[in-house]
Amino acid sequence: MNQTAILTITGSDGTGESGLQADVRTITALGCHAVSAITTITIQNTLGIQCFYDIPCDIVAAQIEAIVNDVQPTVIKIGMIRSVEMLNVIVNTIVKYKPKHVVFDPVISSFLKEKLMSRDVISQIRSCLLPLCSVIIIQHSENDLLLGECSFPNVYFIEDIKRHGVRNVFTSAVAVYLQKGKSNEEAFQLARKYVEQSMVSPSPLNGRSLELFHEFIHLVHQNYQTNSDVAFYANCMNVSARYLAQVCKRVVSKSPKAIIDDYIVDQLSKSLTAETSKTIQQLAYEFGFSNQAHFSKFFHKIKGISPSEYRKLQHE
């Protein structure tokens, strides 16, 4: 058996801040050798996860078998599991190869509270995987959801973590210290010290969401009379519409379309009040609507009242 190899079975994070990448970085930094099997590829950035691509279970099983047959790691660290089928592959691995330590970091939700695991998977983990684990590391907020009425002697609780990747660093460090012969308690204490030392400085990876949001608002101000399509603004900023949606959700908890429509209605309301000499039809054409009916329907949808009724109320 390889006395320095630790097998991490988890998802991949393209930002490098968490997931497989953080595991490999931490395990290597602490003097062990990381070997891995990827369960899921996440499409994500600093604003969160956009979507998942779950690796087929037979491919995950093949990854694990290739490593275990050859390298024979004595410690396995388990992270993201998104299906019962994937869980079965991992459980079968533990039962067959009987590693000395199994460290489980249940990735139930992301640091942004995005749900990553279904209740069915959680239920099966509780009954099939938890009894096989040497160490189970969970956040206090996940206790009831993961453990339910069950009790396990090897559960270690940590405070809810708000920084991306910190949990990966801690749990990987625990795996390393267990590999080095430390007891559970010693491993926890050493891992906590390592996290405190390695996380003193802020993450060097910063997105540009606030900068991009201000640019978006500026573009809406310039182009709202001729363009209300989200794709137009995304193209102007050379980003995807999906990323623009992430930005707007993070900054103001609204979609780009809602922001555009609200801005248009706000300007329409001002014109209806101030430019009384212009007809509803004239204003409709000025704001890029194909006809008055389209304009009235749009305005009523946002304001709950027709343009003519709104104008009348403003001058009573």
C-alpha cells in the first residue's frame, strides 16, 4: 500500500477554489500525494454554479479501480455525490478495498447555499455510506438533514463556512493528518491550525460582477429605447447572457430582463406625466414598440394599470 497517497473522490471546480482542485492543492502542500476520481464537472465561476455534468457511473468506477488497483491508497476522501448510482459505486469501492480511513465531507450545498444533493441521495448516504466512514465532517446547519434521528460516534461538527473552498482545505488536511498516523482529535486540531494559517489572506481570485453590473446599467440607460433584449447587452459586454444573469442576481437579486423592463417603465412613466402633448401612440413609437397595443400590454404587465389610466391619475 502507498503510505503517502490519498484518493479524493469528488466534483471538479473550474475556479480552483474548491472541489478536486482544492483537495489536490492541500494534500500536496501538506506532503502527501493526491490521486483522484472526478464525480461531477461543475460549470461555475466566482458567482456560483451554473450547471453540472455528472460523470457516468461506469467511468467513475473505472477511474477509482485504475487508481486503487495500482496505487492502493490507504485513505479515501469523499466529497460530491449527486446520485444514488454514484453512491453505490463509492460504497462498493469501500467494501471491496477496505481503506484504513474514509473521510466524508458531504457536499449538501455550496457556500452560496445552492442545493447540490437531493433528499433521496441524502437518505441513502445515511443508511449506506455513513456507517462505513472513519470520519464524517459536517456543518451544524446540515446536522438534521444529513443525520436525521441517527447517531454516529465519528461525526465532527464545524461552523458554517462562508468562504469558498475553506471546507475543502480543512477536510483534506484532516485526511492528510490521519494518513500520517494522527488520531481523529489530533487530525482535527492540526487541520484547524493549518486552515487558520493558510486562510489569513483573502482569495486572490476576484470576479468583476460589480464593475460589470454598472456597465450594464450604463448600457441600458443609453439603449433602452431601441433594445430590450438581454442578449444585446450581453454581447455588448462580451459575456454570456447566463453570466449577466448571475451578476444581476448577486448584486440586486433581479434578472437582467426585469432590470431592463423596470427601467423602461420608469422612463415611460416620466414621459406619460411630463409630455402630455404626446399621444400614447407617439410615446409607444419613441420607445421602440411596434404599436400602441404592444406598449399598453407591456406597461400594464409591469404597473398593473394602462398607460392612459396612469396618465390620468397623475394629473388628477
